[in-house]
Amino acid sequence: MGYLYALVNKKNNKKFIGKTNLEEKVLKQFLYRALDDNKHYNKLLQKDWFRYNFEFYTIESDDCIEDFDRLINNEELLNPKNGYNVFNDLQNKKGRHKKTKVYTEDICLLYCFHEDVQFWVKILGLERNTISNRLGNFDLFNNDYFHRAIARYDDYYWTALRILYLDEVCLTADQLMDRMLNRYDVSGQLRVTPRKISKFFSIHGVGSKDKKQKGCLVFCPHCDKNEDE
């Protein structure tokens, strides 16, 4: 059940897609209200909401999870140069969230208007940990508990790239790694290094400057040649 929905930036065609079981009229009301009140959980989308005009439309789907994952991969929406989606918009890699019919996007959106997890436990019929874990992925729920599993392996590097877009500053790979360590408590076992960050960016076509310089600039959202004006 359910369907996909999309918000498309009319200027650069960057897209955000989500899954929902809410009625279209209700979804659009909550979605626009959250964005207008600067409360939407997706900071990349929220940042551009007041800068550009967006188009809203829905997508029919017989399998929301499969179609969602396919669109994310085919259109490379995890890359902030192409889209607004982040990894945790996807269902859990191990499929734990697939057991329920309530999507993470809906939980995060509803939470904007009633910040009481126990309230949604009763309304949605889910366990408290299920709701708090999903909210924690978006830094929405950190009252004595915070779910640190924001990403794994490559997803940490997508996070690094999104930091650049959110902060709008030029950073070196070393500086990015420090921000990731401070913001997301990256496990040392993953061995996130400036070199790995730079290599990941290179693979995905992210511009860099003066590669021979120590601590070189890996990317700047203001002056990258491939970035849309």
C-alpha cells in the first residue's frame, strides 16, 4: 500500500522523493506546513525551500520500497548535486523497517507537529524503540537517547558531501573528517581518513583544487566548475 511523492526544484531539477501511507491531501498539508515553518527533517531540502520554487507530484507504486530504492539509485539522489535524499530516507539495509507499514518519512513528518514519541506509539501502534530509532537517524530525537547509526561505510562519505552543501563552506578532507567525527561519532573501526574521503569524491565526480597541496581543498559548493549557478 501507499505511494511515492516527489518535490522537484524547478530551477535545477533536484528532487526529493519519499514514501507515505498518508492521504495525498493530508500529506501535502503536513509537508508544506513543515517546510514553511522551517521544521522539515531534511535539512538539505529545507535549506532550498525558501530559495526556489518546487513542484509537488505523486507516483503510483505497487511496491513503494522497491521503487523508492530504484529511483534513489538510478537518479543518484543521494548525491546532493542531484537530489535532496539522504541514506536514512531508505529503509534499513537489513530490512528491519520493512516489517511495518509505517514509513520513516511519515514518522519524521508527523513528529514535527507533535513531539511526543509516546503519543505516536499509541496512534501508530509501533514500539517506542522503533519510532525513536528512526527519529534518531535524523537527529530529531535525542532526549537521553540517540541512535548513532546514521550511516555505514560509503554513507559516511555521502554525509561528508552533504556537510559541504549544508554549511556552504570550502573545507579540506581533514576538516571534513573532523566534522564527521564530531557530528556523527564515526567509529574508529571504519577507518575514515582524509584520503578515503578524497578518493570517494573523485569516484563520484566531485571537483577538487590543487591536488598537490597538503590538505588540499576537496570541494567547494561555491566555486566548483560543475555546480549549477
